[in-house]
Amino acid sequence: MSRMERRPSEGASEGGRRPFQKKKVCRFCKVRGLTIDYKDARALRPYLTERGRIMPRRISGTCAKHQRVVAEAIKRARNLAIIPFTAISM
């Protein structure tokens, strides 16, 4: 079997390709009234994983410009103890 051939069991579907997924749109570009503030912990929560890490923009869907601002706001909130650095494990 050559490199280009696939077995029927490989891949997500019969064609061997992943199903089409809709491109995510930046929330901050879509709704002009939204602001990113380090003091608003509730607004920053969707951009953190359950372990407390900053979510990458390919997953969160934010544009590069707003991802930089979100990351900076999260780092400021961490330093002021508004958001924990890591998840509390018990």
C-alpha cells in the first residue's frame, strides 16, 4: 500500500477528511460595544482552560489583535489575584 492510499478504517469519515467546521468569529470584532477589562473576571473566564491556562486563539476564535489584549488582561488579573494562576486541586 502506498503512502497516498488509505485503509477504509482510517479517517473520520469515508472520504478520510474531517467534517467541515464553521470558522469562529471574534466576539470583540463582531460586537463593537464589548471591552476587555482585567477587573472583570467573569468576562475573562471563557478564555481560560479548566487548568487556568490561556486558551489559544485557534480554539477561542478571537482575532490576533484581541487575543493579545485578552492575554495581557488575564496576566494583569493574575498578578492582582483576581484570577488564580492555576486551578485549585483537592
